[in-house]
Amino acid sequence: MLDHFDLPTTYVDTPEKLQEALPQWHAAGLLSVDIECSLTGVHHCVLALMQVATHDQAWLVDPLPLEDFMRPALQAMAQVPWIVHDFSGDGIVFKRLYDVVPESIFDTMLLSRALGYPQPGLKTMAKLKLGLDIPKEEQDSNWMIRPLREAQISYASRDAALLLPLLRILADECDAHRDHPEIGPRLASLPKEMRHLLKRVRAYTPPKHDPVVDKIRHLGDLAVERALKLTALRWAWGNEGDVGAVMELGNRWLTARLTHPPTSKEALERTIANPRFRRKRLDALWAVFSEGMVETQDDPESPDGLIWNNPGRP
């Protein structure tokens, strides 16, 4: 049972609730912060939920209805130290979406690693240090769908609430190992390591395009144009909460379709396994491939009477 670690939780989805929470966060002087995002990776995702916790209360901030208020709220929050777990990815999300990075952090994953734990993920550390089995099946759930399910809300609030008790236990362990010949030097270097992490996050710039674009660049200009359109659709649909876009339009699928483009809508349809996604998105996907095709009556080698007009291909 995780009840001991459940905190009173406020769901923040209006400017008024956000305004009420900000003074409480400042008064706390220390915040544990976690986030849940759409399933499109740190370089492209949408922030779907932000969890904030103090010693005695948790807040679930819904960025979707608060789009115009998130950056000023985060700028205010950034003045308070954050407790985080693996900030390398979350920090990129904050920097990319809002150009905000906290002034100081304490990363319990880096601390766990310095103490010698080879698998310092939150689930593992919660089990080892707090005796808790965190149900992580919600981690990869669809956080873009509203309303969130009760299981998602419970999972999200606990993730943030566990960081402070975890930090207290790990801090006691630090005191016991400061003179250890291997652990001691790693602990001593932690402040510098966390400063470097923040420096890397502040210096982050988003990639210009998806890596698949470079992978197929040798196929010519038309393939590149299609790759740009397909990856844009993948991220847009995924950020709308369409999990099929992430599952079906993987890099392997994109590379195969761009290397050997479908010659008909029916041929494209056969490459998409998910029937719901196929029904919903086939027309838009075919529109990408049909551009650049020209009819021919003279080429017996061209299936379906079509050839590819791809002058940039070598």
C-alpha cells in the first residue's frame, strides 16, 4: 500500500488555482517537481502534466488549459530549488517549451548513482529505500486525454510526493559514506555535476529536423520533402494524443516507405497494421506520397501506371 505517501492533492487547471498555488510553493522553499508528456520524445513532445509537491501537499498542474500562464508560473517557480529525478530529459522539455530552467536543482538519480546504485531509476530506488512497489504501467499511458483517469492522477501525485522522503533517506546514507574511498569523492563532485547538468540544459537548442531526414537524404529532394512532411504529421498527431502515430510511424516504417514509396493508396494501406489509425490517417498519409507522382501510359515497368517524379534522386 502506498497510502502513507499519498498527499492531499489539488488539481490545478484554472488561472485562479495556479495563482493560489504559487505563494504556497514560494513559502515551502523547496519543491519536488516531475512531469508527464506526450509520447513523442523530449525534442517534440507536449507537456501534459506537471507534478509539484512539498512535504505535506501535492499539486497536479494541467498545462493544456493553462498554456498562456505556464511560462510566468515556471519563471516564478524557478527561483525555488527543485528536487528532481533524472532532470536531463525533463530539463530539455522546460527549456524547449518555455525557455525556463530552475536556478538550482538536486537530482536524486545522480545522488543514487553517486552512492553506487547501478539502476537508479525512481521505481528501483523507491523499492529499495522506501519499500514501495510503484505501479509504472501508467508511465507510458496517454497523458493527453482528458479527463485523466484516477489511476493516472494517483500515479502522478505519488511520483512527485516520493522524492522528498527518498531524498531524506539518501541524505542519511550520504552522511554514513562521506569517508568511503570510492563513494566519498563521487559525493563531493555532485554539486559540480548538477551545475554542469543545468548548464547543458540551458545551452540546449532543438534539432532542426528529425534524424530520419538525414538518413534518407541520399534519396533526393522529393524524399526529403516527404520525410519532413511525414515526421511533422507524426509529431502533430502524437501530441494530439494519437498513440497510433507514434506506434505505426516509427523510423523503420518511415525509412522503408521513403526508400520504396507505395505506388497506390491500397499499397500504403497494407503497410499500416492498426485498423483505427489506418482509417483515420490513411488519406493524409497518401496525400504526402501522391505528391510528385505523374501518370504515364508508356512505361510498362511502372505499376499502376505511375512513375516517381524525383529529379533530385541520384
